[in-house]
Amino acid sequence: MKKYASLLFSLLLSGVVFAQDSLVQKGHTNNNKFKQLYEEFATPNRFRTASGAPGVDYYQQQVDYKMNIVLDDANTRLSGDETITYTNNSPDALPYLWVQLDQNIRNENDMETAKNPSGVRKFQGVESFVNDFTGDKFVGGFNIESVKDAAGRPLRHTINQTMMRVDLPTPLKSGEQFTFSIKWWYKVNNHVTDRARSGYEYFEEDDNRAYVIAQFFPRLAVYNDVEGWQNYQFWGNGEFALNFGNYEVNITVPEDHVMEATGELQNPKEVLSRTEYQRYKKALNTFDAPVIIVSQDEVVEKEKVKATKTKTWRFVADNVRDFAFATSRRFIWDMMAVKVGGKNVIASSLYPKEGNPLWEEYSTKVVAHSLEVYSKYTFDYPYPKAVSVHAKNQGMEYPMICWNYGRPNPDGTYSDRTKYGMISVIIHEVGHNFFPMIVNSDERQWGWMDEGLDTFMQYLTEQEFEDNYPSRRGAPSKIVRYMSGDQDFISPIMSNPENVYQLGPNAYGKPATALNILRETIMGKDLFDFAFKTYAQRWMFKHPTPEDFFRTMEDASAVDLDWFWRGWFYSTDVVDIGVGSVKRYYVSPTPDQEVTDLLERYNMTVDDLQPSVFMVSEESAAFDPAITEGEPTNHSAVLAENMPEGKTLPKYFYEIEFEKPGGLVMPIIVEYAYADGTKERVTYPVQVWRKNDSKVQKLLTSDKELIGVTVDPDAETADVNLTNNAWPKEEATTDFDKFKAKVQG
């Protein structure tokens, strides 16, 4: 009987609940926060393994381009002819190919504007208002002059908005190649007025333009084992899904232009002056500071008289997923070398005089720093160079080259905000060389896989640039405002970029914060860094999916993270963990009412539970103040008889109840403060929530009196509600209280 009573007693105290025999309860589906992601994940196969690595049958298509491009500066017209060789490495026969025509987003259909609501704007700047209703609308888009096979025969093709289907004479079998050509032209847009990724900036004072040109040629869409053809239309936010290939590109521009582009320059002697070429050669082995190739004074002279002749710059790029270039007579140019993985990589910058002195001082140095830090956490940067180009209001990335904003005032002065904003965007855009230019995720579908991972790496790189760097994203506190916002306007990270309300927080800030928390709080730096590097190296020059990332992070760390991916990436739940209550317990000779009721229910008495001790709190009716006067052993002879020689019981017993109003499960990080002035930091693992998603109790014993409990003392979990994080409860200070304190007196 006593054995049965003891077992029953322990079961009930451990929280087991017995249903009434006469009551039939409804069942429920498994909504446990810790269930595995089998329902969300695709079944592993020979293309992609359960470990997150490429499978034995993994494939990707090869697409090689040879292009001749001509920029007509006077008429802002870009024209080109390209020869494309498509290698079908898939196991499937392809009856047609899909080609991306991104410039068509600016044609007469105006897809980017048409997709959005356009009611009356009740507040608008005067200049913007006048331009909206009186300005000439720019109409661009590709003009496809011909699509031909290698023998010059026309190929049937169908244009559907930003996609073009090229029908093949016969299906392209596995392992075969198909070569064809496209001839095209389009009007180049002003990227400053229409906030576009590509185009020109016009400088009225000297009637010149600076061009940053991308998405400028018809590019093959991706065909893979996950999507088949990734031919989702380009609506503006979802970026690019592209194939790796080799490029040979000839670009003809005005003779006095300076240019940088994806790939290695093949004819520097032909396009540079003797002096410029000598500086160029010197920069290839200069590591301490950038070498000026074209100076500001030289640019000022070139701005005065425009060249009437042209010259052709020749670039070759191997194993890249895209190609872009920047060109202008207004560009200052500097370069330096940086050692990465035992080889020299060129860091370079192009910028108009409007960027100085800020750009000459920082840009190329930041490029070099970014290559070093990113390489440390992922893989050695494999390309020969990385270029930062100044473009007003722009931040955009391409292989080996990127556009970045950050312009001082006209008198050359600048604020810290401008300076750090420029440094941060350069780090971010140079970092995109790693994600997605090399770890080649599908940006059209999963914007966070490049933007979020890159923003996380940007945070690490910023913090290594200088102490206390004012990072805008990455720290947990930076995402609280977004996560605690109106749920009607928040989407899970695992959403298409076109379908979210706030793309910046959703695809950049929240995933970066999640990874930072994963590194600092959940996994620890060593485990995280190893797993993250494993992912980067597994998938460099390949096409990973979110599942490949999630699986690799677990595979390389032995940390079960399904609960983390589900909460942070598949839901919009928030972190809110607090202190529900703190109760002190005492050893008592008599039980409290809960135990008494339990005994009556099962027709038992206290004698049936002997030998036992009872714990009661000060709130219990059974509490007798006399039991606080002596040691716990004074109240139980049996307890005293069973004490090991030389051992004593703790003086204090506390039950701390933690509550979780928020939906996200997270470890409970708690700091206990004691009357003697000491503090103790304890982390309870996230699994503590696995059987109760709303509250959990933890027993704390000590020889010191507990006077304070603080959850998440260093604000490392992005907790959206700090009002319940402390015991005794701290009075919240309103913004008005802070204002009064500031202006007092």
C-alpha cells in the first residue's frame, strides 16, 4: 500500500493529469513545437540528401555566353548580340528553353506598378506629386530583333512578360548542348528617378552620365530537380535564379570612359593610357593602401570635352552566374591587392567626384576587409577581384562588382550616419559575392537565403571593422519592433519576396537576427561556425534550397533545430518569456491542502505516505510560522535520521514559475540575485517547454536568500515584452516619464 501511495504521490506531483473515467475527450493533432519538420520538408533523394549535402545524382545546367555590347551614350541606348551555349546536365529531355527578359518590367505593361494597389495618397511631397501626374513615363523593355540557331535559322519563340520560351527543333537530350543567338536592344533608364537596380545617373552641370548596367541581356532561367523551370515572372522584389557559366564579353563605350565589370580585363594596354596602365600594374601588388588609377583632377578635365571615338573593353569570367558592368567618363578609379587564401585578389572602386572624400578614404579598404572576414567564415574568395561602384541611392550586387550609395554633402562634409551607411552597404553588397553569387540560392523564391545570410555575415564583418560599430541589423534588440508589430502585416520568413509587406525586416533583419541568436545563444560560436562553414563549402558553385541549409546546420552540429526553424522561419510567433511567480517553500510536518485533497480522493491518510516530508509555501493554509524558526530537520525526525553524516540541507527552497505568453520556444536565460550581493546566471535548455507550452516551474535551492530574478538579462533572445522579465516586478517607465526626467528643472 505504501509503495503504491508513494508512486501515486510522485506521479501527481510531477504534473500527470488523470481524465475523468466518465468523460470522453476529443483528440488533437500533433502541434508540439518540438515535432520534426517531416511535414514541411521534401523527402531526401539522390539529388539532395537527408544530411543537407548534394546527392550522388545532383546536377546543374551549364550556360556559356559570348557577347558584343555597344553603349550609345548620346541616345542612352544599349544593344547587343549574344551567342549562348546551353549544356543539359539534367536527366530530362528539354523541348524548350526559358529565357529571362528582366528589362521588360519597364515596358508599356509596367508590371512593377500594376501589381500594387494605387489609391489616393493623402500626403505626398510636392516634387513627387508633380512628377507623378505631369512627368513623362519611361517606357523600356527588350526589343528582340532575332533568335537564331547556330546555323542562322530563326527559332520560334514566345514572349510572356519577362519570360521568353525558345522552342527547340528537337528535344535537347541529357548530356547534349544547344547553341543559339539573340540580338536585342533597349533604352537605358535613369535609375535615380525610378529607383531601379540598373541604369544611369545624369549629372546636369556637365551633361554627363554614370552607368551601372545589369540585367541587361537575355539570360537563361534555371532548370533543376526542385522547380523544374524556375520561370516565375520578375515582378521587382524577387531577385534572380541563374546558372553558372563562362563569359566572354566585349563592351564598346566612348573612348574617354573608365569601366569595371565582372571578370578579368583582357586588354588593359589598349583601353588605358600609358600612365594609367603603369598605375594599374603597380596596384596589382600593392597591399597597404589603394593606388589611384584615374584621379579626380583627371576626371574633371575629361568632363569638359566628350570623346567622339569609342573603344572596346574585353572581359573574361569563368564560372559566374551573371555579368554586370559600370562605365563613365566621370569615374575616379582606385585599386589595391588583398591576400586571400594565399593569392592576390584585387579590391577596387569606381566613383564620381561627388563621392569624395568619403569614397577615396574608405571604399576600397572596406572591400578588402569584407573579403577577408567573409572568407574566414565561409571559404576563400575564389574570384580574382571585387569592385565597389558608387551609384546614388543604390545598393545592388553582381559577381565581382556591386553598386553602393553614400554621398557626402556638396562641400565634402558628411555625418557618421552617411559614413557608416556607406561602409555597411559596401560590406553587404561585396558580401553578396558569397551569397548568392557563389552559394547560388534561388532568390526569386527565397529572398532570405541570400539577403538574410548576407546580412548576418555583414553584422559579423561590421563588428570586426571597428569596436562598437553601429550595426543597423543583427543584434536581437533591432528586430523587436518588427516582430511585435501588427500580425496582419507580418509574413513568415519562408515567404516569396513578392508576398511580404516589409521586405527589409522579413528577408534581411529577422533571418540575420535569428542566425545571430542561433550562434550566440543556442548553439555556441564553435558549433555554429563549423556548421555554417560546412554549408557554405558544400554548396559553393551549386544551387541550395532552404532545406539543404536547415539540414546541414543540424547534420554538422548534432543540435536538433527543427523547433528553431519552425518558430523563427515558418511562423510569425514572437519571443515573450517572463517570471510568473516566485514562491519560497519550507519543510513542514503536515501537508498542504492540495496533498490533503489528493489523499481524500484516493481514500488514503498521511500515515500511508510515511516516511515522507512535506513542502509548503507561505501562501498555504498549512503554513505555520513556527517552522521558519529552526532548521528543516527539526520538523522531521525521519529526515534527521536519514541525513548523511556531515551533510546539511539547503536553507532556502524556491519554486520559480516561468511563463511564456509568446509563441516561440526559447531557452530560459535567467539571472538570480541574492541578498549577499552575488548573482548567478543559469540557462535552462529550450526543451524545458516540450511538455507545457505556456508555463514551467524550476526548483532553486540555496544557502543564500533570493532577492531578484531576471529573464534574458542581456536581451539576447529578441523578447518583445520586457515588463514581465523581472521579479520583483519593475515599474515600467513611460516615454513621457523619460521626457519629464530629461527636461526637469
